[in-house]
Amino acid sequence: MLVERSVSDSRMKTMSSSTEMLDKISINDSRMRMISSSTEILDKRSINDNRMKTIASSIENSDKLWISESGIRTVSSAIKTLEKRSNNDDRTRIASLANETFRKQSINDNQMQTISSSTDASERLMTNVNQIRTVSPSANNSRTVMKTPTTDTSDKRSANDSRIKIASSSSDTLDKLSVDELYEFLLRYDLNMRSLAEKFKSERVCGADLMSFEEDDYKKISVTYGERKKLKLLIEQKQLNSNTRSVVTTTQVFDSAQIQKELNYLKAVVENQEKQIQIKNKAIQQLEDILGKKDQQIQYQDSMIEQLEVTIQKQCEENLIYTKLMHQNTAPQNCFAQQSAVVQDQLMNIPNYISKISIVLSDPSNQNVPVVQSNVLTAIDLSKNMQHVPVLKTSLPTSCEGPNSSDVHFPAVYHPDQEVLVTKPIIENPYNINNYGTYKVTIYSQDSQHIITETLLTIIPEIEICVPKQFVVRDSINNIVVGGIITLKRVEENSVIFTGTTDQTGTATLPDALADGAYEVEVYSPDNSKLQHLKFIMVIYQNRRQNFINKFIGRSDLGSNQMHMVLEWDAEPKDLDSHLFSSDGKHVYYLKRSDGNIMLDCDVQNGFGPETMTFTIEPNLKYVYAVHRYSYEPMLTQSKARVTFNFDTESTQISKFENENKLINGEIHCIPEITRPEARFWIVCMIDGSTKQIKFFPNAFEDHNDYQTNTIGMKYFTA
């Protein structure tokens, strides 16, 4: 009996010690998770002294810069480097120490299972002892004696023994618990499982249901990973106890020496765990010391970062001011040489009689500021008797201040014979309405040392790119398109703000009021698949609009190597004619509208057009396309003539002679607006059928009126 009592006491002490160890392990695991989380935070924020010195150096260098963009980029780069690179020596030591400590940590899930298994084994041993007492002749006395040590040690083991008893007794009958009983059991087992207990109670889950839970059931009730682990431990304990009861019978008797051996083994395991905990506690203390030092470093570095951010903010503000000053085109520039040959010709060769405007002083209250279209010549009255005005015709430097001076230029040429300064607003992007408005233009002497004069000019977009009040839609052979669709989409917002349909005259009326901005216009016919979609950009600026615009959409039923050239122009001259010459002697125009595979659809004699030339490109042949001014109205170069090229891009590929770019279906080429009052022919392009290349002539005109011969073709086949 004394042996049994000793065994029982040892078992109870061991179980109590195991329970205490479990508590310590749980606490230390929480601490280790806390330290691990802190280490992760430390890793993310770690910044070493060398990097801070680099940033400080960058600040000093940036202060020495003349608020340049490169200085700002240097400091910004340092900040990005600071944020992206956190591999410093201290961080490496911390990570190394943490990894070493965690590698030494042996209290993992397997060891936890060992403790759990040890507890289960102790319970089995207690069961065996009870069975021994049952078999023993002096069983009654033994039960009396066994009560004493339990009472004597109750103060030491009360909390842990109660939890073990609750878990053991309840887990044995887990499958028999009702919904309410399961709720109460989970609260007694672990107060942290209150939310889970309430979920089970809400879903009416009993013990039997819990025993048969699968992964989908856990997910359905939103059971967390920790809660799921505790539940599975309860279920496994229930199954283990069931298996134990099925194996142990009342007739089994265990040798007390074997029991003592197992208890000794459990004691050794517990002692080993205590040593591991001591090692871990020491490592944790070291990590906490390091974290304390790193917190101080982080606070210092945070203050440095705040100072750096303030410095960068100030430099950014100064840089914006500097950039704005740089973008203001205030320095005199002679940009005449940078312009195209067409623009240079326009500025140098003006007509004998040109409308002049007066100089308007830079007075903000002045209401008589001249309004001029972009890309249109403007003649300013400038007496040759003014100081620093050149004696000979020459280009002069200019500068400007206005809404967007960086994208607007004013090349200028002075004509002393007419005492006029001719300039032309050159806008890089005519579809950006921020380029339009009032500019102060300053004219300088040839050496840029003296200001000749200043004047105000209000720039507005060309009327041709402004959204009209109506669209008249026809196809490329001048047929009215009924039921055509026209949509307007704000480019900035990418949203359709209007959709209209053409009537029996091919006309669609647009809204009267439209907000300023760029618009994408789409024209198509849903009932005629042979007509191509037409897309282009137009603008609205201060509701400047035409009454109507004719728009012609090409046909999509073109064969391989087949092309449409569509000629359009303004009201005057009334009669322009399309001419196509081929190197095999063909010449198609209004007197001979068809020859082989070349055909002209019509001859328009009342302005606007269109006239469409259709032909198939043949190998080993060359083609020259020209526009002839048949009537004697104003200059050909003022006709706004334009040619649109339509072809099937899938079966026909045409590259440009000047570069490797491809000709785009729907591409438009406009006549250069220069002073050529005698010009009768505008030579548009030459197409080589052998190489499938097209060559455009940017400024080619002929003054003769020989339109019935092949003179034009023979001259430009080899040009």
C-alpha cells in the first residue's frame, strides 16, 4: 500500500509539474511570438548610421545645388534607398541571434504533444494503480490511505488539477454533451474560448456534432486556427481515452517497477524542459535588451527623417518655382531656323498686300487685344524708324509670356519694305486648350541685346479643329450616309457625352453648349459594314465653332493593293481637280475619268469636294498624284486642300520613303499655306509599286497650266 501511495504521490506531483510547465511554455511561446513580431517590426524600420550619413551628405549637397531637378532627385533617391534597404549590421546580428535561439528552442509542437502524451500516460498509470488496488486483498484500507496525500497536497495542485479533471472528465463524455452542456464545458475549459462557445451555441452544435467535425464545418463557423487546434486536442483526448478504456480491463495488473520507470522518465523530460525554458528566457532577455537599444536608435532616426522630409518639402516648393521660371519662354530665342521649310517660306514671302494689326501695350485692362488663329500668319505694323529695327529683311529673336509659354513659339521676320513684322504662333500640341489665351510677345534686336517692342496677342485654335454645330456625313464616293452614328467623348474623362444620328440629308446636329476641352469624335454607319469607322480629335475653346463640317468616311471593301485618294477643300477656289499619272502613260482626270484600273468618281465644281481617285497599285509602275486649280479664284495655297488615304491595311502595306513608318489608313495630308499666288498645281506624292513606298513632296508646286499632258508625271516619277 505504501508503494501504491508513493506511486500515486509521484504521479500527482509529476502531473502538477507538467501542468505548470505547460503554462510556462504557453507564456514563453507568447513572449517569443511577441519578440518575433517586434523583430519583424525592427527589420522593417532598421536604418543604420552609414545610411543616415549618406542622407545627411545628400542634404548638404542638395543645399549647395541651385535648386536643380537633379538635386531633388538625389535626395528623393536617398529616401527611397532608406525605405527599401534595411539590411544593416545590427539587424543582421539580431536576426542571427533570434535564429540561433529559435533553433535551440525545443519546445515545439512535437514536445507539446510529448507533454500531452505524458499526461495521458500518467492518467493511464493512475487507472492501472486503481486496478491494482481493486485486485489487492486490502483494497478497502488502501482507498482510505490514498485519500490522505490527496488532501495534503490539494493547496499546491488545486488550479491545475481542477483543469485536468474538467478536461479529462468532460472529454470522456464529450460526444454525450448537449448544446448547453458543450457551451458550459468550453467556458470552464478555457475562458478564451467564449466567442467560440457562443458560435457553437448559436449554430446549435452539440458534442456529437463536434466529434464529427470536418474542415468545411470549421470554415463555415469561422473557427480560428488556435481554436481549431484546441478543439482537435479535445477530440484526440476523447479518442485516446476511449482506446485506453477499451484496452484496459479489470483483470490487468501492472508491475510497480515498470510504473516507477515511466514516472522517472516523465520526470527527466520535465527537468529537460525546465532547462530549455531557462535557456530560452536568457535569450529572450538578450533580445529585449537589444530591442531597447534599437528603439532608441529608431527614435533618433525618426527625428532625422522628419527633418529630412521638411527639407525636401522646402526644396520641392523652390524647385516648382524654378521650373515654372524655366518654362516661361522669357529668354529671347531666334527660333526661325528651327521651323520647317514651309513655315520659313510663309514668313519670308508674304503677299504685297497683307492685313496689319497695331501694337497693343502690355496693359491688363486693355480690351482691344488682337485675336489670331494658331498657325496663321500675323502682320504687326512696325515702323522702320524705331530704334534697333533692321534695315534688311531678316528674322528676329522673340520671347513670350502666357498660359503655356514652353509649348508656344513666335518665329518672326521683319520686312522693311512694307514696314511690317510677320510672326506665326507655332503650337506643339494644338489639341491642348491650355496652350490658348493671351500672350505678351517681346521682339528683340538681332543681337538680342535690345527690346524693339512688346505687344499682346490672344491665340485661339484653328477653326478647322473646332467641333462644329453640325456634321454632314458622306462616304468616299460622295453618297449621303443616312442613319450614321456620331459620338463625342471627352478625352480627359474618357466618357461619351453625346450620341447623334444623321437624318435623310446625312446631317447630325450637336449640342449648342459644350465644355472647353479636347473631344474624340467617332463617325460610323451601323447599317453599312463596307464603311470604315472614322475617329479624330477636335477641341472646344470658348464655344468657338463652325456651322457645319463635311466628313467623309472611307469604304472598307477595298481589295489588295487598292487605294482611295479623297480630295476635299474649302468653298474657294470652287473648282479643284484630282490628277493621277502612271509611269505606263496613263493620265486620269476630269476629261478622262477612267483608264484601266484607275477611276475618278466625279468632278466637283462648286467647292468642298470630295473627289475620289480609286486605283490598284501594280508592281513595276510608279504613280504621281497632283491637285490642279482649274478656276481662277484666290490662291491654291489658301484653299485648305487636304487628301485622305484609304486602303485595307491587312492586305496592303505601304511605307513612307522618308523613314520606315507605315502609311496609316485614313491619314490626311494638307496643302502648305505659303505665298504662291501663281501656283496652279500642288504635287502631293509619288507611289512606287515595286517597293510599296510613298514619297510626299512637302513644298512642291507648279505655276504652269498644262493639265492635259503627262508633263507633271514625267518630272516627278524620278524626283
